[in-house]
Amino acid sequence: MDIRETVENDRIVFNVEGEIDGSNADEFELKLRAAAEKTENLVVDLKGLEYVSSAGLRSFLMVQKQMKQQGGQMSLIHVNEEVMEIFAVTGFVKLLNIKEEEG
């Protein structure tokens, strides 16, 4: 997994590449949680994400919950077909803020 963080105006954008699984989900969640404390608008670009395991799904859910409690929002953009299928099968499409495009 490779994560690049950039700050754009009032939001923090993470570009995630590779896989999020049990070996790196905690690291992923910690990075997103730290960023969530600094912004009300967290964007996670998943164009390069190839796979997400149940541990990764949990991380998304925990950060989403944190953002809601803070009155902010986490958006997932550029979700590819394979990862979208995982979100759909697990019901996460109803829990996460998934957008077609940025904006």
C-alpha cells in the first residue's frame, strides 16, 4: 500500500494505491484519523486501490464515524469496479460517501 497525502484549500486528499488488508489496515486508519482531526473535508482517492479486505473496510467505517462525530465528511472518489464490487457485496455502498467524481 502506498498513501500520498496532499492539502488542497480546506480539504485533505489521500491517494491510495495497492491493497489495504490485515497487514496495513491499522497504518491506513491511523493516517486517516490523524488527517481527520485537522479537516472537516477528507477525500480518499481510490483510483489506484486494487483490493480492500474486511480489516480495510473496518478502517473506512471507523474514520467515517469519526468524521461524522466531528461534523465533517469523508468522501471516496474514483473507486474502481473491483473495489466497488467489494463495497456493494458487503453493503458498504450504503454506509460510505462514494462519489463518481471529485467535487
